[in-house]
Amino acid sequence: MAIRDVCPHCGHAICVPDDLRGERVPCPGCGQRTLIRTEAERRRDEEGREARAEARQRDLERIALLEKLEAERPALSDDPAPLSPPAIPAGGLVPRRRRQRVLADFTLLAAYVVAALSLAGAGLTVYLGIEGAIARPTVVVLACIGWGVAGVLGFALLKYAGELGLLLGEIAEGLSAARKERARQRDEGSR
């Protein structure tokens, strides 16, 4: 029985005897050696090519749709006028600044929690030293010093980070108020 295949190099039809399946034979069209595939392998390769062609077609359709949507989208205005500042709610703070203030407050709270935990750790170390769980007094003293240093450093870093957050929030509020005042003066001057 003869096997029919197609040369992947030139597309020429190849017909060879069944015993040459899996062998490389020269193509009568281009002369390059071509692997003769079984019917199942050839169908699998064709299905793979068809699936890739369908996927490519879907991708091209998506690209065309995106280009169409991009063309329909209105262009940005060339108006050099700045955007108006956000309105301040009744509470007085813009929500972003309110979140900044809350984050600063939580950072300050975390500083006090770190200080309390370091005191608790030092107290637990002293208690374990008194009860005899820690045999050497120098270990108790060094552990208490370590708890103290960790507590002071943690407290200081978090406290200053929280204070910095509050300061930045106040600066941003001041800048916002100054911008509003300048805009109000500019509006009054143009009337």
C-alpha cells in the first residue's frame, strides 16, 4: 500500500511504498530529504496547523476590534486649562488625605504597641530569671537590654514615621488651601 504525504519544504505531493514509513526520502519536487509520516501523524499535524490558523484569525479579529475602539475613542482635549481641584467633603478632608491621616494614626498606635511588647518581653525575661528558668544572671541582663533596645528603636522608627505622615498631610492640606485661595483671587481679578 502506498503512503501519501506532502513535502513540508515545497508542498509537492509525495507517494512512497508503505515500508518507507518513518524514513527520510528525497522530495521529487525540491530534492530535500523529507520524513515520511503516518496517516495519523499527518492528520495530527494538519489539525495543529488548522488550530493555529483559527487562533491567528481570532487574534486578528480582536486586534481589528481594538483598533476600531481606539479610533472611536474621543481624543483628549487640547484645552490647556487645568483640571479643577477635587471638592472637599463636609468633613473637611479629601478622602486620600483622610486615609493618610488614618495610616499615620495607626503607625503611631503601632509604635506604642511595640513599646508595650518590649516591656512585656523584658518583664517575662526577669520573671524567668527569678523562677530559675534562665540560670545565669548575665543572660537575663543581656536579654533585658536587648528587649529595651528593640523597643526603643521600634518605637522611635514607628513614632517618627507616623509624625512624618501627619506632617505631610498637614502640608498637603496647606497647599490645597493656598491653591484655592489663588484660584479665588484669580477668579475675582478676572471679573
